[in-house]
Amino acid sequence: MKILVLNCGSSSIKYQFISMTTEKVLAKGQVERIGTNHAVLTHFFEDGKSAKVVSDIPDHNKAIEVVISTLTNTDYGVIRDKQEIKAIGHRVVHGGEKFASSVFITDEVKDKIHDCIELAPLHNPHNFRGINACAELLPGVPQVAVFDTAFHQTMPPHSYLYALPYSEYQVHNIRRYGFHGTSHRYVSERAAKLLKTKPDQIKVITCHLGNGCSISAIDKGKSVDTSMGFTPLEGLVMGTRCGDIDPAIMFYIASKQGLSVSEIDNLLNKHSGLDGISGISNDMREILKQMNAGNERAKLAVDIFCYRLKKYICAYYGVMNGADALIFTAGIGENADQIREITCTGLECIGIKLDAAKNKNTIGTEALISGKSSKIDVFVIPTNEELIIARDTRKIVDTMNKTNKEKAE
């Protein structure tokens, strides 16, 4: 089975085309600047070869049409006909409390995804457009929705509820949802394999550190707590997001500066975090470069970032009464050895000790970076959310086909 995995954003679409026989990525790429007459599709196929297509792409329908035509192109395509696309897996950011697992997309499911738009107005509408575009361009091809929030639906009420009037949860669905669930799930399952055990036999703390950052406590294969909350703003310091703050700060800023609700939202989401503290960039690579050159603001940004991360690691160690593994993943987690070193320094009290050489030499690859005396194994594991989406899609479609065959018989 060959599966097309789509991640549809407001002005871009990321895709991977995967053969599930070997779980090999046959092609991948991204469409950028959707809505313009100079949109660009960058396509990677066998042996690292690439192709670039510049086109007028006014909407998601046209973008996905260009993706399909690229996959079937005689020069750089990987299939002869679009009928070789046997299923489509969609990343959907928010499933609310309606979805605790991946699902086959029906009209009823589409209605429920649409209902979740108010919880993720910047993401779900574009995910929804991708689903509708595929239904039109690839009629009859089964589609599966894989939700960022679903993995965290195992959290107990004392983890996901806020100390607000209970009616806010009952009426307005205000609770912790958590995000990056597909990534946390992948790396925790991969850690179990590296430890030669099953996910339900271990306790894992997973750190997804990119422009957006979150950390999760995973006990026996289930998320029991995670740092992102009702929105992706809560928790760790991120590229441009502030993470945890005293909520009264918003009222104070509004009264002092006369900012509107939307302006405060923009301040907290777009101009805070690493960018706001350093005054340099939201890119950790540039901040580390400046820190190493002696820039004090850059050092402050790194110190705050690592301190917040360290606090969460210790909190989740306590929540689970221990941990078997600590995992770093995503752009910063996989590539920034200095961040891992600073974060783990001082965590000997809970049994964490890095091997300095292994940590420094691990850039973007899977590796055990803890020392021999470390009581907790520390791993760098590159995330692979697309593979999880493809696996779930294959499993659901195979089950559906088997059920339909049995009914026909």
C-alpha cells in the first residue's frame, strides 16, 4: 500500500509519499506561498534528487492537484498513475474530546472536525480544506485523520482540568488538550524498542523542542501530563511564544499600553519566547552562535529556556515516581548539544548523567547519550510524525477493507 501523508497549513502543504511494504519514503516535499501566482513546490525523490515547480496556486485544491501531478511526472515522479495512491493520511491539529485516536474520515467525522475549528482557528480550517480537496481530486480513496491532541486524551482529570469554575469546562470545553502528540507517541514507542521492551513497561519523559516546544510524561505508553494546554501557548519557552506566565500580566500590560485582546495575543504568541528575550532571533542556532560570541542577552535566553525545561523534567519525574528514559527530539532537541548539556547539568539528583563526548557528537541522529553511571537512559531520537500518520492510516484502511470483505461474503 502506498500512502500520501499531508500536513496542510494556511499557505503551505507538506507531504510525504510512503510505501508501507518497506515504510520507505518514495518522495516528499512542500508547497509554499499558496494563494499567490508565484507559489513554489519543492519535491525530493530518489537518491536525494530534487525538483522545483513555480506555479499559480490560488488555493489548497490546486496545491494538492500540483502535488499529485508531481508524483506522477514522467521526469521526477515516483508513480505512473494517481490510482497508485491507495490512501491519504491527514495531520489534523485539534480533535478536542471527540477523538482519542485516529479515525477513518466520514461525513460525520468531517462535521466533528469542523466543530473543533473554534478550538484551533489557525490550523483546523486548513486541515479541513485539505480533506475536502482530496475528496474532490481523489474520489473514492480512503482518508484518515490523525490528531495532534489524540495521544494526550489519556490524561486524568487532575492533569487536564484548570482551577477555574467547573462550568468553564462543561460549557466552553476549557481544559488542557496538549499538542505534538504524534511526535511524543513516536519517540516514546521508539525508546521502548531501543530499551528492548514494550511501551507499557516503561516510564518516559519526552522533550519535543523546535520552534514550538512541549514536554510529556508518558507512563506505560500513555500520556499522563503534557506542558501545552488549552492552546500551544502554555508550558516551555518557545521560539516566539512565552510559555508559562502569570495570567495577570496580560491585564497589567493592557492597562499600561492600551493593547487590545488581539494585540496581547500577538505579543504573547509572535513576539515573546526566545525572540523576545534575546532580541536577536527565534532561531536557537543563531542564539547559540551569539551566546558563544559573548552576547549576554543570548545567554539569558538560553538560560531561561533550559531552566524551564529542567523544571518540567523534574516535575514529571515526580509525577511518575521515576523515569526509565529522557528523550530529546525535534529541531533543537536533535541538533543542539549545548541545550541538552545545559539542561541535564544538575539533574544528577534524579539519576541523569550525560556522556559528554556522545552528546557533543550526536547531531540529528539517533543515539544514547547518557553515561554508564546514569540511572536514566537519555536518548536523542529524530521524530517521524509522518510515519505514525502512515501507519495509522494503513491500519485503519486495512481493518475497513477486511470488514467490508467479510460483510460482502
